[in-house]
Amino acid sequence: MRIVAPLIVFASLILSGCSAPATPADSSDTSESVSVRMTPSGIGFEPAKLTLAKGTKVCFINEDPEARWPASNIHPTHEIFPEFDPKTVVRAGETWCFTFTKPGIWHYHDHLFPEFTGTINIE
Ligand SMILES: [Cu+2]
């Protein structure tokens, strides 16, 4: 029975490693974070207008059962601020975040539903 004790210690080390809490992916990001909900309402983006400090991360949360696609104006090229574009859809239930490091008044829209618009003013 001498060999059993080290095995138990080894097994408990493995188990305790597995039960360690998961670290959030963006835990090292210390910047301010703001959420914009993408809803199926007639507004589309809630809030649709924001004034934020430079360096603020904006997370677009898709609460719409449809895919959504927040992107810089101008539709359809998004050339005013091309980096402000996930370059693909944000599926239902997913979130896309973008950190605004350029001051300016950034108008945007939903590439799939261009009637939905918003403005982010970075000071
Ligand atoms: Cu567009």
C-alpha cells in the first residue's frame, strides 16, 4: 500500500488544476469598456449616440435573432474609418469589441440593415 499515497497526491494535484477558475480573456485590458446593444427595435443600436474618452473599448452585443454588422460610414465601403469594421457578421448572441484610439465624431451603421445608424464621439 506504500505506492497508494503518492498516487492520491498526484491525482488531487491534477483535479485541483482542473477546478481552477477560468481567467477572462480580456483581464489584462485596463481600458474603459462601454456596451452598445444591437436590438431588433426600430433604433437598432442602444444607445445610438455616445461621447467617450479616447481609448474606450466599445462592445457591440448582438441581442437580435438576426446577424448584425456594425461598421463605420460610409455604406457600403466603410472608408471613413476602415478599422471600425469587424469585416464579417456578428452572429446572434455574439459580441464584437473595438477600441477607439482616434478622436473624432464617428458615424456608423449596420451593414446588413443600413437604416440602423449611430454616432460615437471620441474626445
Ligand atoms: Cu455598410
